[in-house]
Amino acid sequence: PAPGGFGPARGSTLEMTASQAATSLETARLYGDLATERSHLAAIIRQVPVGLAIAEAPSGRILVANQAARDVTGAADHLPDSVAEYSLSYGFHPDGRRYEPDEWPLARALLTGEVVTGEEIEMLWGDGRLGCLAVSAGPMHDAEGRISAAVVVLQDITERRRREEALRASEERFSKAFFNNPTAMAVLRRKDWTFVEANEGFGALLGREKSELLGAAGGELGTWCRTLLEQAARRLAEGGTFREQEVAATDNAGQSRTLLVSFDTIEVKGEPCFLATFADLTKRKRVDEQLRQSQKMDAIGSLAGGVAHDFNNLLTAINGYSDLMLNRLRDSDPNFELVRSIRAAGGRPAGLTPQLLAFRRKDRLATTVQRRHVDARKMSDLRRRMAAES
């Protein structure tokens, strides 16, 4: 070998050393990359807004879990070391039966490879709280296809379940009030005025079957309905109200009706709709008109009765004084014929009084007629004088 050079033995040793160094450097790089990946994975798990945990197979020991997973399971101080410890929290099947350790979704994913999606579990936590979890779990496989671990995702859906139940109860109450209400009611989709629901009262009001209405556009009921919808939509869009508006409508038989209509905005399955209520005023309007006519006739009858009594009193005075004068005058007196003509004229309209009174009785008037009477003293004097002359 040249001075200062390496011989074959040393060269071989150097190559082996270099190879080992390269392997060590690669291993260090891989470990560094792995540490970085683990750091990234841990950061992701911590930031996930739902509970997330990873367990090794087949023991079930929890390898990593974020704070959300600890919170929803109540395992703040101790993570399960085995599948047998999965029942530290009480979970219940829909039939009320308690979950056994191997029935939890994570255990099934570890032991059988089952993929569980959104299984809802009623919970009783250690502090006595009741709630509900939505749990999803799935297995993780190694290069040979064996289950090496499993991941579980847990979400506390207690509030969501309460809101859903409250909404369901509200919808049930609305449904009962809607379908059992004797008032005619209908629900129309706001964007195209299509009937999405109607109760029996509405179908009966317009003489149509419910099956005819559902899916039909409001404008198909006639011009009155189209105009009504346009007015209601415009008023409600402007922030106003549309309540107790009288509308002239036509039913399926072509009969005219008077409706009292109110519109409100509601949501049905997330879609804006109109809730319309209809009251049939047709009969009431007819009765009101009949009542007005009756009141008119009552007023006329009252007037006729008053006129009859006043007229009769005037005739009594005229005829009485005429008789008195005729008794005093001689036939040859030039005023005799004039007074007799007055007496004859006063006798002719006497038949009008019974007719006016008969008209009043015919209409069965209940009003009290104010009568104006001739002065009682004068009438008494007139009768005495007539009696003396005779």
C-alpha cells in the first residue's frame, strides 16, 4: 500500500464502519421522523372536537385519548387497561339492558373487526347525570392484515337528543291541534304556494277531498285564492301581519262564500311555509243581513204604530169638534155645509188607523211607541158638551 494509505483489511473495515454509520444515521432519521409523526398525531388527537381514543389489540388497553374522550366517559383519572374495564361507565341498550364489557363498540372493533357507525347509547355517569353518546369505532390492521388496534370516536349528544325530543313533542302537539281543529286550516309552501297539508275542515269548507289539495298549487282554487296569497305574501314580506281579512271565495260547487282568513309564517321540515286559517262567515253574514232587514221592518212598524195613534188622536179631535159645531148650527146656516164637509172628510180616513196597527202587529214589534195624546181635560169637556147637545 502507498504510504499513509489503507490496506485491503483496513479498507474492508472502513467500508463496514461506513455502512454501519449510514445505517445508524438512517435509523436516527427514521426515529426522528417517527417522533415527529407521533407529535403531529398527538396534536391532532388533542384538537379533535369530539372524544377520540386508540386502544391496542387484543388487550383493549387505551394507548391514547384526548380530553374530550376522558370527559364524556368520566375516565378523567384512569384509562382502561383492558376490555374488562370498559363498563366503568354505565351504558344501556334501547331495551334497558346494560352494556357488557365486550358489547361496547370499541371492544367489538378490537375483538371481531366490526365497524360501528353512530351507535347511540343511553348513559348513566358516575356523578348521576343521564345522557346519550353517539359512538363510532373501527379496527386498525398491521401489514399482515391482523387487528393491531382500534379507534373510537365518542360524541355527547345529550343536548341534541333533548332538542330533538322537544321538537318531536312540539310537532306532535301541532299535528294534533292541526288535524283535530274544527277550524279550516292548511299549510302551503311559501316559494310556490303548493299545499303540503290540510285538515278535514278545510276540505269540507271548499267541498274538496284532501287528496285533491295536497300537491296542488293554491292558485288552482281560483282567482280569489291567488289574489289572497299574493296579498298575504306581500304583507308578510314587508314585516306586517295578515289577520282576519274578509275574502269572497267560491267553493267546489260554485257557491259564493265569505271567509275570514289569517296567515302566519312557519317552518315545516326546515322549509318556509304559510299556515292559513279560514272561518266561514257565509251563514253569519246571511243571518246578519236578515237581522238588519228585520230591524228595518221593526223600525217601520214602530213608525206606523206611532203614526196610527197620532192620526187617530187628531181625527178624534177633528170629528168631535165637527159634531159639536153641527149640533149648534141650523141647517139654514151658511157654515153648516162647510162643517158637514169637514166631518165627512174626517170620517173617510178612519179606516187607515186599523190598517197601520194591523201592519205593526203583523211584524210582532216589541218596541214601545211613544204616544202623544190630546189634552185629557179638553177631551173630557168635548164629550160633556156633545152629551148635553144631544
